[in-house]
Amino acid sequence: MNFEEHIKHITSIKNDTPNEIGFLDRLHLRRENEMLKKHRVMTSVAAFGLILLTGLLTFSRLDNISENYATENANEIDNVYIDELALSLLDYDEDVWSVVEFLDEVNHEPILTIVEASI
């Protein structure tokens, strides 16, 4: 081998010595990516738990409210309807006792209290 060919051969061979700066940069980049992945997973789990907890509490709260509201509203509508029905029955038929008997059959509270008070 000739000296010039030897120099060309040496320059064409890759340098196998480790590059400290490149190695540290790749190491720090890999560690940052791993830490970022861990933070993303923890944040996702915390957000999922918070959303799930909020949803369950809201659902249970709204479920109780809707049942109470429906029964209270239905009772109020029934009472108003029966009061108007009693007034229209009194206008149609002046026999008060037949209206009282009818309202007693449908268990209308104001009439029951009046009847029980008179007993």
C-alpha cells in the first residue's frame, strides 16, 4: 500500500470513537421524552378520574332532583285540577254532599281534613 492510498483509506473510515456531546444530547432527549410520557399518562388518569367523579355526582344529584320535582309537581297539578273540578261540579250541581263524596273517593286532602275536623 502506498502512503497516499493509506491516507485516503484512513479518511474514508468512520471514526469509531464515541462523541460525548452527541451521546449526552441523545440521553437527555430520551429522558425528557420518557418524563413527558409519564406526565401525560398521570395527567390523563387524573383528568379521567375528575371527569368520572363529576359525572357520577352530577348524575346522582340530578336523579334525586328529578324524582322529587316530578312528584311535587304532579301533586301540585293534581290538587289544582281537583280544586277546579270541585268548583265546576258545584257550579253544575248544587248538591254539596255529592261533591264531597266524590272528592273523598279521590282522596283529596283539603276535603279529608274538613270531614275529619267535623267528626
